[in-house]
Amino acid sequence: MLINCVVYQDGQKLADIDIAGISDWLEKPGCFIWVAMRDASPQELQKMQEEFGLHPLAIEDAAHGHQRPKIEEYGETVFIVMQLLEMQEGDVHVGEVAVFVGRNFVLSVRRSSQQNFLGVRERCEREPELLKQGAGFVSYALMDAVVDRYFPLIDALEAELEKVEAKIFERGAARWNIERLYELKHRTSTMRHAVVPLLEVVGKLHGGRVPAVCMASQEYFRDVHDHLARINGAIDAIRDTIATAIQVNLSLVTIEESEVTKRLAAWAAIFAVSTALAGIWGMNFEVMPELKWKYGYPAALLVIASMVGFLYWRFRRRGWL
Amino acid sequence: MLINCVVYQDGQKLADIDIAGISDWLEKPGCFIWVAMRDASPQELQKMQEEFGLHPLAIEDAAHGHQRPKIEEYGETVFIVMQLLEMQEGDVHVGEVAVFVGRNFVLSVRRSSQQNFLGVRERCEREPELLKQGAGFVSYALMDAVVDRYFPLIDALEAELEKVEAKIFERGAARWNIERLYELKHRTSTMRHAVVPLLEVVGKLHGGRVPAVCMASQEYFRDVHDHLARINGAIDAIRDTIATAIQVNLSLVTIEESEVTKRLAAWAAIFAVSTALAGIWGMNFEVMPELKWKYGYPAALLVIASMVGFLYWRFRRRGWL
Amino acid sequence: MLINCVVYQDGQKLADIDIAGISDWLEKPGCFIWVAMRDASPQELQKMQEEFGLHPLAIEDAAHGHQRPKIEEYGETVFIVMQLLEMQEGDVHVGEVAVFVGRNFVLSVRRSSQQNFLGVRERCEREPELLKQGAGFVSYALMDAVVDRYFPLIDALEAELEKVEAKIFERGAARWNIERLYELKHRTSTMRHAVVPLLEVVGKLHGGRVPAVCMASQEYFRDVHDHLARINGAIDAIRDTIATAIQVNLSLVTIEESEVTKRLAAWAAIFAVSTALAGIWGMNFEVMPELKWKYGYPAALLVIASMVGFLYWRFRRRGWL
Amino acid sequence: MLINCVVYQDGQKLADIDIAGISDWLEKPGCFIWVAMRDASPQELQKMQEEFGLHPLAIEDAAHGHQRPKIEEYGETVFIVMQLLEMQEGDVHVGEVAVFVGRNFVLSVRRSSQQNFLGVRERCEREPELLKQGAGFVSYALMDAVVDRYFPLIDALEAELEKVEAKIFERGAARWNIERLYELKHRTSTMRHAVVPLLEVVGKLHGGRVPAVCMASQEYFRDVHDHLARINGAIDAIRDTIATAIQVNLSLVTIEESEVTKRLAAWAAIFAVSTALAGIWGMNFEVMPELKWKYGYPAALLVIASMVGFLYWRFRRRGWL
Amino acid sequence: MLINCVVYQDGQKLADIDIAGISDWLEKPGCFIWVAMRDASPQELQKMQEEFGLHPLAIEDAAHGHQRPKIEEYGETVFIVMQLLEMQEGDVHVGEVAVFVGRNFVLSVRRSSQQNFLGVRERCEREPELLKQGAGFVSYALMDAVVDRYFPLIDALEAELEKVEAKIFERGAARWNIERLYELKHRTSTMRHAVVPLLEVVGKLHGGRVPAVCMASQEYFRDVHDHLARINGAIDAIRDTIATAIQVNLSLVTIEESEVTKRLAAWAAIFAVSTALAGIWGMNFEVMPELKWKYGYPAALLVIASMVGFLYWRFRRRGWL
């Protein structure tokens, strides 16, 4: 579905135009067309392919979706695929935006995502001196918008991880922790798949051999690259922390289990002694002189009690009770 | 065994020809021969070597099979080995296809695999303007077909992994999970050995110094490279998830064991107390005044019951019961 | 907030000047201005941007803070971001300093950190022959000061790690160890994020293509690079040791648990035998000849005692007691 | 010890010659000398050094042995060290062969290994058209022979690993598995040390700058490189599988232990209840009315039996029995 | 402290000279000075700096010590730092040697180490034809001596690791093993920090762009590089083995614990049955007909004994006893 299709000249908006008019305007020198679509049908994409002269493989990728983030050059045109991440009901939803950047046009096609880029267009139109840089700057602006929306997800991940960490040394929370950590690992993984390939390819938009359309905005792409590197660093730190936390969690469960085992087994030993002694004086031998003593019973109780006391004291000293 | 052997000119099929006629047709300018074989005998391969002038080392590799995926140049000829993966009775079966790509011929030799490439030939014949690109495009088409068949295997792996993940926090499924995870690890490993070496070498068919026969189809090889990178990304994600899942599974078993141990040991302690008390009043001392009390027995039962109750309450509060 | 703003000529301090006067002085040949600010407001930064002609993206980074350490060139100007680390109440506090280095000026902007660079200025003013090298040398001096302050943090980390290691084979310290190790891991992680990106980029200030303003001080930057490499090596060693220590800790808990389990279970078995024997002679059968023997009771006690002795001896020999 | 020393011309054997005659023959144009030695004494090596003009450092390496596999150029001469692996009594024995390759000679010195290269010489003599390529081809033939002998060791490793895998989910085999896996890990490690350094250096014998003597046989060295890459891939897969298997083994032991613990503890609980009840009715209170009931005893047995039955049913339902 | 200071010409010792005379001799063509110091005071180093014209940063590094191994060029002079490792009371002691190599001088400064280099000087003086190569060869000789002294430490590490491995499958040695492994890990870590950075930088002394003073001795530096690579390979193997051994050790403890648990719990179950049965016949019901049977008691003993026998047989069959 077409969202809008606008012609700019010298950084100023000229007119909203028809799709059919695109190829005419493309020929006018100094003009530059910016088209935004979402969930485009194959027919719409084919129309665009004809108007802008796009490569069939790139169109195919835009139509099928589920691409890895990438930047590919087809002749003069640069084809960019980025993933749009958004939290939906506690889960990371992955959408996609494909951007075609030519000498004098930008076409963005968004798929299965609620995030729009109207704000990007508005900001660009407010800064005509930058918009004059043309297609390269617009593609930067789109990329910047996509990448900036990764930050809140990272923050959310870090906040949740901190919640888990706050409970990690709490007794009895092991199961809850491990489930949370596993889920966080999943979300981190999803984010990583959006960020790492993009980081790799954006590095090629500044510094070395840069596609012609992006040349003038190199410093801006370096800024995006830097943001991605920061996000990537944060993701690596989160992954590392999760891995350690899972390991520590296992250690803690084992430690806790070992403490409980010791304590219960110590009590079991104390009662086993009592039972064994009581069992001995409960035997039915005819000749058991102590059974006839006047203070035999209290004495027996005393023996049992002192046995219990002695064991209690010993286990206590060893830190088992 | 020969499957077919066809001459093309300007993207159009000219004729099915004899093996013996190959060297004659090769000399005609503008012609291009596409031969498909399967499970070729050494004699057949030697015949091909003579007709196309192939290098003995490449022929040897095609004859022996069990190669790693690779792309090698022998003079003008490019020699490609890829693995064909298919699910057979829940296991990944590994076949192989060796492709010789010359200036005006393509020879594909398939080994121990049910997958055929008739569909590839048909599709190519339907698009004469692409087939005109010659041997390079055909080798792309074959490679694309091989790689596209990896996707359903990845999907199957991901589906099974999700099934395991759905059960991972279920009590009592630990053994089943670990067996499944180990098996998935194996299958992932097999896939990785088909994909990673191919990914490395396909990267050399676009961008930098590209063999002459593949030059015209560079953008298509980049597309294959991109597919392989996606598959590789998916495999890495699966491996990572399996590793974490095994670790989490171990943690969960330990947690569960610790819970059961606590619960059973708590009950054992409760009964041990009862037994010890009963044992004391079962002793045969002559002077045990409480035994003669009218309500001695109910009192004893009450003492035992309240001991049990007290312990039950304490253990409950600690979360052991 | 402005800390100070000084003009130098030939390595000698000329005068403290006004912000408003900066652009005038910049035009005088042979002069060089060094400005230090802290927690600068957006207005102050904008003023600086105008005076020195700085790039808006760099100013934005300096204003927002929370950057990864980096070195970026904007035309002739080099923009450096470093993290300032200091211990605050047993935790690593992360501040930031942004340094703009031009042909004839240095501007440093410090954020949320107590560390000042007055000492650096003093030391530079005491060595006019080095200060003559200009902006490049000053940026080295600042960088050197930042990096030198990392060393005490590394030493503190190593000292604490040694304290944990000293207790790692101590019985009963497992929980304390694991909590300490987890915390150390966190601190190491924070340090790593300050050091690793800086190490990467400082490598570009000596050897290959070096920004013009840093050219004359290459050997000094190599020295900083070497310090960072040393810190990085120490961090890697600490991480490695922590990982092994966590693993070893888990092993030790398991070993200890296993020893305690064996010991308690062995005692339980000894008492269970006594109880079982006593239980048998406590049965109420009418015909139990041994109950009537004169020495039945001592004999029974002897049997029980020798059973206990035998088991004790066997378990001892097996190392369970 | 000298094995043999032969002069070839145009791929044909000319004569077996004396060591003393080597330097004379070396001067004759078109001649090429191939010397094979084993466990050479320092004196023999020194003689060779003089005849062929070899570098003292290379001679030293050949004399001392225990080198890593490597390929070094000393002027025109290429010095190759490879490890010879063979199974001896279930263990991998590591021998060594040092090969000096000059413009018109090959000298191979084998150390502490039973593997000889007579077959290589025979095969070369049967193919004079290849042997004509000279020293480069002979060094390829030796290298190929060494590398081909690695394959059966890999196969043996894989077969043993499969045997362990077949038992990995078997109850009670944990100890045997872990011992086998540890041993396999060792053998894999030994193989890796023979293969990885060689893989690295053989890569320099084709493609880029290649030593002059190896130039003509580049495609053959690429073939060796490919074989090594395959072996290396197999070793990596084995290492990966071993690591996972050890981890899985630990999980399984923990799972199994947890099952046994549950089962035994459940039985213990059942008997503890019986004992506690029996203990109560074994108390000696005078007033215990149920003891006088006619059917008191059967009733008590019934109570005990139903308790046991109830617990059995509950534990069964929970999967503990 | 000065050890010695000698002038050489054409590989022959000319004279022992004074520090004050150094700068005079340096000007004589064809002369070459070799100075050795140990634990030099700042004053001594400053004197050297003046005589040889050394860079202040290098002097500072030599004075402070605790550097990572490195090789740095200051103009024509090469500055080398290496770590000296020696076993002291079962621990690895780390000393340091800084070597300044100029066109016609070598200055070595050793810190906190007992290892001297007198042997190196003697060996060099015995081989004047090599010593003629000048400063480059002497720096090689020193480096070679340092690196050769790493080998016995590696051998010691391997020997100790083998001792641990020999005990790893022994019952009851787990704690001893884990302590040993942890200590070995530490020592390996220390060695790694001496070897890895040196390996990296020595690679730059042969092959590519090599500092002028080392040019003539390239092949010798390659030999040192090769030794370091071998040591590094050995260290990697040791680290790998330690990691696996720790993991295997944990598995074995768990396996052993599981076996002991099973065995003791099985015995506990056997006695629990006896106790429960004895308890039943110890109840005081008036009507318990079997108590009055003539052979009641032996029958009861028989029941108990057969229960015990049956359980024993079952547990045995399951491998628990």
C-alpha cells in the first residue's frame, strides 16, 4: 500500500505525485523523489520496479521478506534491508523495511510492522539544507530512525536482566530465574540477528569505497555505525551476563541443595540414634537389669537426650545445623 | 548414468545429442552444452574428461565423492562440489553434486541422492534471455536449486527445536529433552558442514576477482551467497539455542532434584520423630509412670501428633513441603 | 561549566582568555588554545561549536554522553571520547570525557566524573619543549592521564580476586565465593567496555595513516596503546580466572556434598542396622529362646556392637567416614 | 640411515648413486636427485648439508625433531616438516618427516616412524610424465602420502565416537563413556596438532606467491590443501561432538541420579510410615483399648497396608516409582 | 648494575670499556658495543640514554618494568621487552629483560631475575663469523636464550598435567585433582602472558617490512618465531586439556556420588524393611495368633531374611549394590 510519494527540489517539497508520474519526474534535473509504501503487493512492487528500473533480485527480496539485514549494490542503486523490532506482549516482534536508494530517489517498503517513518519525513522537511544532500541523506535518516528504535529494547532487556540479577542470590528463586534468563537469551538472540549483519554492512558506507549515492553523507553513516556498535556492545554484555548468571544459578542451586541435605541428614542422624537406643531398651530379654532400676527410665531418657545434645552440638560446630 | 545432454544456442534448446558428439559441438561458436549425470561410473567420467578436457584431480574428486563443498579453478574451468541434503526417516542424508563449468559447457554429476535438477533445466529453458548468459547462469541456477533445498531442513530443525523448548520447563521431561537436543545437535552439525565451506567459497564468485565464466552472473551469485549467509545465521542461532537449552536442562534437573530431595527428606524427618517417640514409650522399663496414667496413650498420641504438626508447619513455611 | 581557557605560544602560557575571544586568537599564527569544561550545558557546547567550527554530530555526542569510547575524524578535527572510571562505594562509576582536537586547539568536556585534569595541564606547562608539539601532544597527555587511572582499578580487581582465590578451597565458603565472583565479573565487564573499544581506535593513531594533528606525537600514542594492551591483557586474565573459579567452585561444592552425603549415609546405615536388630529382639513371639538366656541381653548388645564396629571399619576403609 | 639415493632424468630413473657422488650429479643439467633417509645420525645430516648446501637451522630442526609441521624457505630451498601419525596399541604414535626440496633435488628424512615412502617412489617412477615436473611434484607426492595416511585415523576416531554415542543414553554406562570420551579427546588433540599447522602453511603453496620449486605443481598442492581442510573439518566436528557428549553425559548422570534418589526415597518414606505406626502400637501404655479388640491386629495391619498402598499410588502418579 | 660492556670489531672482542667511553667508540666505523646490565638504577639508565641517544619513553619502560612483551621501533633503534620465566618453589616467577638494539650497539637490562646471559655472550664470541652480523644477531641470540628457557617450564607443566591425568579416573582423588588443575591453569596463564604477545611481535622481524638492524638475521628470527609458535601450541593444548579435565572431573564426582547414593540407599531400604516387619511383630495387640505359634519366631526371622535376600538380589541385578 502506498503511504506517500513526494517530489523534492533543493531540499524543498515540490508536490505529492502519482505513481504513474514517477518516471517523468525522475528525468527532471535536480529533482528527487521519496516514496514510502507498506506491505506492498507483488503488483505494486512490479510497478515500482518498472518506474525506477530496479533489479528483479532486489524486488524479489522485498516481496518475500524474512531477509537478513543487508546492503547490496545493483549498479548505481543501493538496496538496504533492515529489521524493525518492537515489543508486542512481552515478546520481540520482527518486521522489516527494504529501502531502494538511487541517484535521485528513495523507495522504502515496510513489512508487518506498526512502526512508521512519518516523523523522519517531517524532520527532513524541516531541515532543507540537509535534505539537499539528497537520496543518501534520506537513507541515512531512515536508517537512523530504525536503529534509534533499537535502544529502548536494549534498555528493556537490561532492566529485566537487572531484575533477575537482584533475585539471583535469593533462596528458592532458582526456577523463576532460569526461566527468565532463558527467555531473555531468546530475545537477545533475536536482537542480535537484527544488529550484527547490519553493523557489518553499514561499515562499508563510510571510510573505504563508498557507493556514490551515500558519498556525501559518509559522516552520518559513521554515526549510525557507531550507534550500532554501541548496541552490539550492549548485546554482547547482556549475553555474557546471561551465560554467567545461568552458570552461577546452577552453582547456587547445588550449594543450596547441599546445605539442605546436610541439615536434614543431620536431623535424621539425631533421630536415628534415639530410635536405636529406644529400640535396645524395648527388647524383650528377661534379664535386662537396668529395666528394673528405679531410675532406669529417667536415666535412659537422659542418655538419649545427651546423645541428641552431643550430636546437635557437633553438627552445629561443623556448620551443618 | 547419463540423464541428458543438450546443446543450446542463444538461450534456445537446439538438440539432444550423443556423448560422442560433444567435442564436435564444443567447437561450434555460440553453442553451449549442458550435461547431467548421476552416480557416474569411472568409465563414464573418463569419457567426459576426454570430451571436455577436464583436469584429472577434479575427475578423481567427482569419482570418489565425500568431498567438502568447494569451488576450484582448473585453468578456465571451474569445478564446484556441493552437498545435497534430504530428510530420510528422520535423519539427514548427505548426497553430493559435482559441477564442471567451462566457457561453453556445464556438466553436473550427482551422487547418492534422490534430488534431481530437471526442474532447474525446465525453468532455464523457459527464460531464454537469462539462459543466454551461458554456463555461468546455469551453474548459478544449479547452485540456487541446491541451496533452496536447504531451507526446508532448517525450518524442520527450528520446528523440532521449538517442540523441545515448549517442554523444557515441564517436569519429568528432562531425559526426553536431552536426547532430542543431542540428536538436533547432530543434524545441525551435518548441515553446518554442507553450508559453511560453501558460504566461504561462493563469496569468491562476486565482488573481487571472479572466474571469467561466472563474471556475467555475479549479482546472481551474490544472491546465493546471501541465502547461504541466512542459512548459516539460522544454524548458528540453532546451535546457540541448543547449547543454552542443554545447560538450562541440567540446571532444571538439579533444581527439581533439589526440590524432591527436600520434600522427601522433610517427610522422612517427620516420621523419624514419630518413630523415635514411639520407640521411647515402647521401652520395657518397669518404672515408667506415664504408662500407667489413664490418659497416657491419648496424651502420647497427642504429643506425637503435635510434633508432626509443628514440623509440618515449619517445613511448609520454609517452602520444603 | 568552563574550568579554564588558556592560550599558549611556543609551549609557553600566554594568557587566560574569554570564551568570546577564542575565534580571534585562533587566527593568530603559532597560537594554540586549550579549553577545559565539565558537565557543559547545551548552550555552552553550542557556543564552542561556533567558536571552533565543530561538527554538529560530534557536539551531539558530547552533549548526550553515554557513548562508547571512540576516535572520529571530522575533516581536520579529531573527536575523542573516553570513559572515566572511578571506584565509588565499592562499585565502578563510569564518567566520560569528550576531547576535540584541532590544528591549534584542544577542547575537553568532562561529564559526571570527579576526576579533573588540572595535573595534566600543570605537567604540560612544566615541559614547554613537549607542549610545543601542540594539540596532538595535549591530546596524548589527556589520554595518558585517563588510561593511567585505569591501573589502580585493575590492581583492586586483582587484589579482590586473589582474596576469593585464597578462600576457594576452603570448606563452606562456596556461597560467599560465588557472590564475590559474580560481582567481580560485573566490574570486569564495565572496565572491558571502557578499554576494548579505546584499544581498537588508539591503534589508528600510530603506524599507518594517522590524523595530521596526531602525527608528531605518534610514539606517544603508541605508548598509550601499549598501556591499554597491558590493561586489556590483565582484564582477559581476570575474566579467564573468574570463569575457571566459578567452574571449580561448582566442582568443589559437588565434591563436598558428595563427601558429606557419604558420611551421613554411612552413619545412617550403622544406626539402621542397630535399630533393625533391636527391633527383632523386641518382637513379642512367645517362643524366643534367646530372650530367656541368662546372658542373652549382653550377647545381643555384643552382636549389635560388633555389627556397628564392623560397618564402621568397612566404611572407614573405603574413606566414607 | 640411508634408504636410497637415485638420479632421474626426464622422469626416468638413471642410476642408484653414492652419497659422495651427489654434488657431481647436481651440476649436470636436467638431472634430479631423490634421497630418502630414516633416523639419520648428525654425521649423516652434516654430510647431506655439505652435498646439497642446506641451511644450518634447517639441519638442526631435522636433527632434533619434535617440530611443529611447517614449511620454510631458505633461499631457493624449501624445508618441509610433517608429522607421521600411526596407531600403535590403541594410541596415536607421532613420528616426523623432514623434506628438503631444492631446484633439482629432494631429500626426505624420516624419524621414529614405521611408515616408509617406497610406494611413493614406485608410483612416481610409473608416471614419468608427472615425475618430469621434478622436485615440486615429488614433494607433493610425499605430502599426499603423509596426508592420505591421516584418513584412516580419522575414520577410526569417528567409529569409536559412534560406539560411545550408541551407549550414551544407556543407563549405567556413564563412567565408561566419560573415560572413552576423554581418551578420544586426547587422540583428537594429537591429530589436530599434526593437521592445523600444516593446513595453514600448505595454503601458501598455491594461489598467491609460491616458492619457485613448487610453482609447476600448484594444482596438486591445492588438492593436498583440500584434503587437509577436509580432515580439519572432521576433527572440528569430532571435538564439537565430544564436548557436547561430555556435557550430555553429565546431564544424564544427574537425571539418572535424580530418578534413583526419588525412587529410593519414596520406598524409604513408605517403610518409615509402617515403622512409625507399628512403633505406636508397640508402646507399653496400660490403657490402649484397641490392643484388646478381637480384630485389633488385623485392623492395624489393614491400616498399615492401606497407608502403604495410598503412598505407593501417590508416588506412582507423580512418576517417582 | 653494570655486568659488562665490551667493544667488538669484525666479530672479535676488542676491549672491555668504561661506560663513559661508549659514545667515543660508537663513532668508530666497524665497531659494535654490547652492554649488559641488571636491575639498573634510574641514574644508570639515564647515563645509558645519553650515551646511546635512546628515546625517553623506552627508558621509562625499562625503568618501571612490568611491561608486556613487545618490540617497538624508535627511529633506527629497536626496543625489545621479554619476560624471563623461572620456577621458584613450585611457582612461576616472572622477571623481565629490556633490550635496546641500535645500528652498532646492543644494551640489555635485566630486572628481578636470576637468569643471566653470560652463556649467550660466550657462545657468540666462539662464533665470530655469526657475530659479524652485528647487533641484529646478538639480539637474536638473546631472544633465543630467553625463549629456550621457556621449554623446560612447558615440559614441567606437561609432566604435572600427566600426573593429574593419571589420577583423574581414580576414586576419591577429585579434590586433589581439582586443586592441582586450578594451580596448573594459573601457571599456564602466566606463561601465556609471556608468550602470546611476543609471538605476535616477533612475526614482524621476518618476512614483511623488517627493521634495518634485524634484516640480516631474518632467518634466525623466523626460527625464534617458530619456537614460540611451538610453545604457544603446547600452551593451547595444556589449556584445552585442563578445561576438559575440570569438566570430566565434575562428571566423575557426580557419577561416583550417584553410585554411592544408590548403594547406601539400597542398604537403607533393606534395613528399613527389616525394621518395619520387626516393628509389626513387636506390637502389643492381645490377639496376634502367630506370636503363639511354636515356630513363629523362626518363621518371622525367615520372612525377614527372605525379604532382605529378595531385595538384595533385585538391587544387585540393577547394579545398585
